[in-house]
Amino acid sequence: MADSVDPDHWIVTLNELMTRIAHRFSRIEPRRAASAYVRGLLSDVERKNCWNLAEHAGLSGPQTMRRLLRSARWDAEAVRGYVSEHLGAGGVLIVDETGFLKKGCRKAGVQLQYTGTAGRIETSQVGVFLAYATTRGRALIDRRLYLPEHFWLADPSRCRSAKCPMRSPSSPNPPWPRR
């Protein structure tokens, strides 16, 4: 038998989650944006980008979603705690990298590089994602933008103009994965 979703149970569970994590956001605006963002991710919107998710939420543009992802302050560890509590122990960590085709070269991490998304070398960004999976379900628990060391990290002015983190690649906890 195929899995099915009970819409009434789904919305109750989502509301419980958002209520539980709401106080982890320091302001009401990112709290509302997070709820709209999650609802958009779980919706039938075909392309899950900031423009489309904002439109789904009834916003006039992508700024709110971008601000949530780029600079909103929230306690990610506490949100991860919710995931492990609901999915249980004994799971596996899944690491995946995904290429995002881009035009231009001013956005953080964009350069000519191989991406499986296109199956060839293209101008793209690469995101690295970490998920946790058990027999009870799965959840995305972390993500990072890959910043190519020789093309991006070697050029501090380029990083500054693209608003990239300016830690040293030798830092014990760099905000980007290494290859």
C-alpha cells in the first residue's frame, strides 16, 4: 500500500512544530517567515525558490524569505532537538551535494564547476546538505554553501562583495565544506 498523507493530521503536526520552535526566533517577523517557508516547502509549489515560496505565502517579493535564510537569528540546535526527539535514535546521517545552475559570477560560490544537476561543467553554486533518517522519517538538519577555495576564498574582496563569510579556510569550524 502506498503512503498517504492525512491533511488534517499534517496541519496539526505542523502547527505543533511551529508553536514549539516559535520562541527560538528572537523576533516575530522571522517566526512568521519560518512558518510560511515550511508551509511552502511542504506545498505543491513546483519550484521551491524564494520567489515562488514568497508568492505562495502571499508576499509581494522574495525579500522576507531571503532574509530568513540569510540573516535571521534563531536557535538551530533547539530545532534539531525536535527532529531527533520525533525521529528517534538509531538513524543514519546522509550527506548530499546539489548543484544549482546560475548565470553570472557575482553570487557566492558561483563558478564553472561540474554539477550532477546538469551532468556537465556549468556555471553553478554547490550546496551540501545533511539529513537524518530513521525508520520513522527523515529531516534536513544542516546545509552549507560550498565556496571553492582557489577561486573564492583566495579573493577576499570578491567574498566581501558577495557577502560571504570571511573566516580562514584553516579555521576549525569554517562555514563551508571543503573538497
